[in-house]
Amino acid sequence: MVWKLDKGVLLMQSKNEFIEQLKQRGYKLTKQRQAILNAFMDLEKPLATAQHIFEKVAEINPGINFSTVYRNLDVLVQEGIARKIMFDQGAAYYELIDGKHHHHLICKGCGKVQCVEYCPLGDMPMKEGFVPIDHSFEVLGFCKECVRAKLMNDERRRERE
């Protein structure tokens, strides 16, 4: 299963739906692609780096190399089955596209990712003649747990001074 946002709640979409999408686009379900889809299904967060996906795949298929995973991730992105998202650190993150439009709040402290349904594109004035075909909106910050931990650390440091 994979992350799916519905009314603010993350649900899961079945692997069979993604397999069917690949087949409809003329791709064979190789054992490498199946292992990559399995890795996506096992993710605890909706986003993962290519390295993280590779590590998950290598647990199942130790003979696979990173370039095979990376090429297959590119195929999934090219075919609209996965999305590649770049954050400020320069690392690319991937997620399977589940049909629900959403954006992300990313904690720079712990890496926690929260999905939100709000989309700022509808509020953005478009220049005449411009037709957007895709966009991404990620907000980087700190979750309440990291803010709380930082405040407690700051307080402890002041007490020691």
C-alpha cells in the first residue's frame, strides 16, 4: 500500500493499481520494478530519497545496483506514476502519485513530512497566455516536537549559564 491523502488523513493505494498503470503504459513488470514498488509500499513516510529506496530494494534483491533503481525511478516519474521533488538540501525525494493533489510540510529537525491539501496555485495570478502544467509546493520548517525540544534545550543551556 502507498500513502494517499483523503480529507487530511493519509490512506493507502494498492500496489496492483500502480502495476496496472505501468502495464497500461506498455511496461513489463520486471522483478526490479516490482521490488521498487514493494519498497514504496513499505515506506513509513510518503517521501523517500533514491538512496533510501535503493536500500529497501537491496534488502529484498541484494544483487540490484543503484543505477537500476535510479533508472526505474526515472521511468516512474516520466510515466506520471511517481513524482520527483527537490528540497533545499539538493536531495531529490520521490513519492508515488495517488491521484490526490497535495503538498508537503517538511521538518528540518527530524525530517517528518506532513501532507496538506491546500494548494496556493489557485490564489496565484497567472500571466496572460501562461498555462501551468505542473507545480510543487513544499514548506520547510520545524514540527511542534522539534520546536518544543529546541525550547527545552535553550532553557537548559540558560540554566547552566
